[in-house]
Amino acid sequence: MKKKLTEKKIQREFEKLFNDLKNSDDFIDYQIDHGTDKLSIGYFNSAIDNKKIEAFVLPYVQEFNYTDLEELDNIIPIANSFLTNDVSKIRRNLLEGFLFIHMEQSEQKYLLIPVPLMKTRQITSPEVEFSVVGPKEAFVESIDTNLNLVRKRLNIPELTIKKMKVGTITKTKVAVVSIKGIADKNNVDTVVQRIQDMDMDQVIDSSYIQQKIADNINSPFPQLLDTERPDRIAAILAEGKVAIFVDNSPHVLIGPTTLVEFFSAFEDYFLNWTIASAFRLIRVFAVFFSILVTPLYVAILTHHFEIIPKELLGTLVSSRSQVPFPPILEAIILELTIELLREAGARLPTKVGQTIGIVGGIVIGTASVEAGLTSNVLLILVALAALGSFTTPVYQMGNTIRLIRFPMLLFAHVYGLLGVSICIAYIMVHLLKLTSLGRPFFEPVFPYRPKDLKDAFIRLPFNLQDKRPFAVRSEKVLRETSNGKNDTS
């Protein structure tokens, strides 16, 4: 009696399943005669590769002799096929590019065969992290292709990949990658646990995960580094960090990370250490200049004009003689103009965007000075500040720099240099409290790690970087030594 009730329940579940499937116009369901029996074949036409069906499924279904689905499963030359009567498995696998075959005499058993349609763009050179020297490969939207690009560079059995699915609707594939024996197990467990605890219906890109698992979701500073370069991922995995791959996303997340890493381009490691260190110091100086130059201009002209040198005072007075606005309003107008040009250039097609950025900047800047709306001195300073924000190799940190200038402008207008100092102190306190996967974000400045300064604001030669960064708590402290031995302490 119980067996009959169970069979009826399963039958009702199958009826409901196929009623739901047939609501979609791309679901194909047809029958084929096979001797005295009939075979039902079903699949989503938009999810499968028709060429695989015609080459590896239909010829074997129609031309070979078999009495049940087990024999047919052994005949069809496709791996990872399986038999099941689980309705949830059938539903899930059909959506992932499987087709089912059912024989009337096999009761509720279904043979599921993987024939997914794999469409992705070709591997191209990096667009965001482009480098003149070094590899020219970038990640694409296929997680399997991206993992292959990394495994090609780290061809070792210790490379560990843990896969999972997130998003109740999208079921997005996510892979947490690390090197066993080098990466700190606590870091790996923290990443895995936070991803598993995510409660979202959709995960479209890696940026969704970055916002969900960050230590402080309200901070404007990114706490995970994202990259599109496979060579950079291979390098950070060898350091003992953790990488997060997300299907349909060409960017991979790195953690734990520190503030100084956002100012180092991976091209630094392809150049001589003296040149790379000089470029890195230029980027750090450019960022500080970009953040401080316009607030200092507003603070000095509003409250502290007496500190301006006499040789420069005449130039500033003549440049502002026709400007009817106070320095704060003048600075906000120019800053907003730069942001409008930047957004317009980013949203328009490439060729049009470049024209808008160059021509628009020249025309609007010249016209605003001639009309007496802004001074030519401030125009030069704002333009240099914009250029300074472009020197950050990581796009997300560039956005942060653009944002924090505006509250500093307001404090500079109200309190002068004291206001600028208050903003700097607040940002410093925030950075000191900030963490990445529970690790200090401001390391090696705080906590002070002098040994980690070898690859922070400057990059020393490789033969002096014999230890992995302390911040990642790597299980192997020493890198490969000259005699080929490695410390496991």
C-alpha cells in the first residue's frame, strides 16, 4: 500500500514538472519509436548543443539495439550521464544543459545526458590592467576557462579548488581557489563560510560577492582586490592568498588584501626594481595630490591667504579678479564638470567617449575661464588632480579617491586647514580599524611590519624578498631558497 502511494506521489511530481517545463517555448519534447517501445526525449533548446545531439545521441538511440536505459547509457559515448528518478535532479540538470531520455517500460527512470551549449568570447588582452610588457591574456566570462588559465600557470597538485553555487534563482557557480600547504586554512574557511552564508536570489558578477562578504560593507574602500589577469592570480596564490572565481564574470577577487596593493600594478614585477619602485612612488604621490590639492586651495584662499607667498599672491589675485563665486563654489563647479566628462566618456562608445573627454574638457575649461566662472589656476589644479586619480591601477580605488574629495572640500571651506586635518585624521582612523577577511587592511604600516615593506611603497629585488607577506599568515613563511629547499615552518 505504501509503495503504491509513493509511486502515485512520484507520478504527480513528474506531471507537475512537465507541465511547468512546457510553459517555456524553448522546451522540446518528442517521442521516437524503438521496436515495441517508445522513447521520450526532452531538453531546453536554448541550453543544449544541437550538434552534439545529432552526432553523439540520436544515431546511437535510433540504430543500436538495447532493452533498457542502462544498456543505452553504456552505448552513448558521452561521459557524466546518469539514471535517476529524482524530480529535483531532473529539473536542475535540464536547466544546466542536459537532455533526458525515458522509456515507457522503465517506469519512472530517466537517463540524463550532458550536452550543454558552451558559448563564450575568446581570450583577449587585458583592458583594465593593460601592461606593455608581460603576458597578454585576460579572464573571460567562463569559470572553467578562467580556472584553466590559472592551472596552466600553477601546474601543481596542491592547487585546491572548492566549488559551490550561490543565488537561489541564478545558481551561479563560484570557486574558491588556494594552494594547500601555503594558504592559511583560516583564510580559506572564512571565505567559504561567508559565501555559503550569503542569502541572495541572484549573483550576476563577482562584485555582488565582494559587497556581501566584505568586513565593512559601509566603507568606501574596497576590501577585496579584483583583477582580470591570470598571471596576477597565480602570483598571489603562490603568496598564500585566496582567489574567488565567479561564473559569468571576467574579474577574480583576491583576499586578504592591504591598502598598498591597490597602488601596485602587476607590471611592476616585469620591470627593474628601481624603475618599478619609482613608478610606485609616483602613484602614491599622485593619489595624495589628487585628494588634497583642491581642498588645500579652498582652505588657503578662504581662511589662510596670509600663508601664500608674495610672488604667487599677485597671480592668484589676477586669476580670480573676474570670478564672482567663492573658492568652494568655484571648486565644486569644476569638480562636477570633470566628473560629468568622466562619466560621459565611460558610458558612451569608445571612439565617441574619447572625443567627448578631450574636446569637452578643452572647450568647457577654456570657456569657463574666459567667461569668468572659474580661475585658470584652479582649472590647472583640478585637471592635475583628475590625472592623479587615474594613476591608480585598480579602478575601484580610483572611485574611492574621487568620492572622498567632496567631503574634504566642504570641511576645508568651513574650518580651513583644521577641516582638512580632521578629514585626514578620520580617514586614517577608519583605515586603521578596517580589515580584509579579518586581517589588518593598513598593514604593513599598522601593525608595523618592516619586513613586509620590501614590497609595499617600493619593490626591492626578488633576492631580498625571501619571505611571504606576514599579513596572509602563510603556512610556509620562506619562499624557495637558493639550494632548492623550502621552509615549512
